[in-house]
Amino acid sequence: MPYLYSLNLNDNLLNGSIPTSICKLEFLNALHLGRNELVGEVPTCWKESPRTLLDISSNKLSGVIPTSLGNLIRLTSLHLNNNNLHGEIPVTLNYCRTLLILDLGENKISGSVPHWIGPSFPLLQILRLRENMFNGSIPSQLCLLSALKILDLAVNNMTGMIPNCLCYMKGMKLNKSIDKGNSLSLTYAPAHTAPAPPPYNTARADWNQEHVEQVVKGVDLDYTTLDLQLMVNLDLSSNKLIGPIPGELTLLSGLRGLNLSRNFLSGGIPTMIGYVKSLESLDLSNNHLSGTIPQSFSAFTSLSKLNLSHNNFTGPIPRGNQIQTLDDPSIYAGNPLLCGDPLQKKCPGAEAPQAPEEEADEEGKIEKVMFYLVIMFGFATGFWGVVGGLVYKKNWRRTYFGYVDRKADMVYVIVAVKVAELRRRMRRG
């Protein structure tokens, strides 16, 4: 089959080793051998070819990554994950400058993360080195991967601090556009220090053939096609990272998942974290973080998975919007100085409403005093309005008392007449 262009044998029960004759298929563009029972080593016979996709993931392959893979200079997707490969990443791999996906996760690869990955792969969108034996710090050169959407370095032995410059990854920001093929793709600008890719390669992945695993919301999920294109995730969990969480990470506005758990991070949560509104999953558990939980948490609109447990957070838990629906107490477990809903521990002042009642009583007393003062003022005004006039006006007094005398005489006469009439009736009876 000299003119075979694509060979898809994924998801079968193939065993044995990969035959070296596979390298002789000069026109083979895509080779899918993933999720089988293949053993032995990865063939070392690779030569320059039009091959753009190589998937031999989830087998039982051992040995090292062959240096001859660097001859596949048109390669856009390389999946070697979930095998038993060891050793270091060969430097010859930097010749594959059109790579969009590099997945070496779940192996036993050691050494430091190569500095040349950043400048060598200007188009890289997915870098997955999860569950290996990498050590050393996260190289700042990774910040040159401006198109990167998924960076997964979880479960390694990485040390040092999280680079501030990760915010330069434009692929993790909300700068998406619709390309001519009506598929969602990210606009990106390759770093000026990166070598230009070969002009004959379009560096466009067939997302219908891609398959990448990601741990999001605490669950290992398979991402394919459109879901994979839309996924934006940063996972540095289960390492030995120290120092603060860089505030610059809040500039990654397109993040859907952020996992920094199980490290030795210290300091507080960046105050603007709540404005990464696309965030669906946030895990900062099992660190040495402290301070209060920022009030900006109430700005989350898509967050459905949160874990802040086993840190040193203090003060009240923010309320409002999406954060109020996350009412599982385990989210905040291991933070003895936290208070408020949904914890049993109420914040000081929240369970003692006496002060407001006292203020209400004071207001009531003041209103009563004002009421009586108004009545007294009205009475005094009416009383002295009449009596005062009589005191200071002689003519008024004569007229007033003359009027009173006449009325009194008239009343006396009426009463006397009535009494006399009543007596006459009694005598007749």
C-alpha cells in the first residue's frame, strides 16, 4: 500500500510491537494506533514525510522518545501519552516547528522542561506533560507560546515560582474569531524570537481526529472536536511550586479551568480573580494561602466547581451571584478562621443583632419625645394665644369677661326657671 494516506487502528486490541515497515509508507499523512495493547519501543526509523499526525498513545510502549521523530518536520499533532516512556525529551524534536499539539503525559519522562519548547513551537495550542517526572522550574520561555490554550504540567516535581509572564499567552484570552472554515479558532501572533514554520505547511489540525484528556472539575474528561477547540485550561497542580499566585494570571480572560492545588503557594488570592468570568473550575486547595477571600468572587457567573480547602484563609466568605450557589462546606474545609455561609461558624456581628435593635429603641424614644414636645408646643401656643391677649389687652379683658358674665347669668336664669317648674309639677302630683 505505497499510496496509503491515513491509517486508523485506534481503540482495538492490537498487541505486539509496531513494525518498522510503518516508516516506509512515504505518503502516510495520519497514523492512529492509540488505545491498543502495543508493546516494545517506538520505532526509530522515522524519515521526512508528509505525516502530520502521529498517535500511539495509551499503549504499553517503553524506551525513550526516538530522536528521529525530529525528521517529521510537517508534524502538527504528536500523541505519545499514557505509555511507559522514560528519559528526556530529545532536542531534535524542536525541528517539528509546526506542532499544534504535543501530548507526552502519563509517562516516566524526566529532566527539566526544555527551554527551547517556547521559541521552537510558535503555533502550539496544547502542551500536555502531565504525570511525569519533570523537575526544575517552569521555564519563562514557555511564555513565548502565545497561541497556547492548554498548559498541563500537573503531577510532576516542578519547583520554583509561577512565572508572571504566563499572561502573555494570547490563546488563553478572549480574542477569538471565526475563520473562513466556519470553525472556531484562536487569533495569535507568533513570538518574534521564534523560528518561522516551513512555508509549505498550513499548520491546521483536523480537530475531528484529535483526542486529548483533561482533568477539569475534578473529573478526567476526553475532549474532542469543538469541545477541544474551546477548552482553555491551566493546570499546575501537584508539584512543589512556591511563592504567590501572580496577579497577572487574572489577565487570562478566556480561562475555563485553573488548578494550582497541592503546591506550597503562599500569600493571598489575587483580588481581581472574580473578573475571569469564563472560569468554570477553580482549585486552589492544599496550599499555604492566607488572607481573606476576595469580594470579587461574587462576580463569577460560570463557576460551578470551587475548592479552597486546606489553606489559611480568614474572615467572611463572600456572598452574591454564582458563589452563593456553591454551598458545599467541603469547599472551605481546613480553614479554621473562615466564617459565614455555608459553614456552621457564623461571622462576628452576623449572629448578634442587638446593636440594630438598640438603635431602633433609641429612634423610638426620640420619636416619643418629639411627639410630646409638639403637643406641648401646640397647647402652649393656643393657651397663650388667648390668655396672653387678655393679659396685655384691657379692652379684650372687659369684653371677654362681660361676655362670660352675660352667659353665666343666662345659664343661671335658665336653670332657676327649670327648677321652679319642676317643683310646681311635683306639688301637683
